[in-house]
Amino acid sequence: MGRRKRYTSEEKIKILREVLEDGKSISSVAETYGVHPNQIMNWRKQLFEGGQQVFQIKRSDISEKAIEKQTKALEDKLRHKDNVIAELAQELLELKKKYPGLK
């Protein structure tokens, strides 16, 4: 008995593309590439089962963006508060210089 031929993912896609896009029959493609028709059916099943993940929304990406956006908003708010505090402190110093009796 001979060794089994191992197909790369690129080769499997090429074979499946001939069946799915070009409309060739599974048996003719199987004969051309020396693959059993059941194997092509299994690859097609794997493709469609795995392809479902391609269309799923990755919540981690969305949540990371939301956290990043929220962090930026909080940093801006903090920066604004720091500026307001600095202005008030400056005004207080000027008032204390102007009216030495204030504590």
C-alpha cells in the first residue's frame, strides 16, 4: 500500500473552487486530482462549518474599541478638570495677594 497524499490548504481550496465556482462535478475533479469523491465532500463540509466563524462578529474587538473610546473620554474629562482646578488655584493665589487677610 502506498503513502497517502497530503494536501495543503491551498490545494484543498483550489479543488473545492473547481467544484463550487466552476460547477465541475465532484467525480470529474476527484479523478483529475486523484482524490476520493468522499474526501472532497468532507472538505466541503469542513469549509462550510469553518466558514461560519468568518461571519461571526468578534465581540472582543468591539469591546476593546469601546473601552478605548471610553478611556479617551475619561482622560479628556480629567484633563478638563485639571485645567479648571489650575485656573481656580491661580485665582485664589491672586486673591490672597490682593487681600492678605484671607486665609
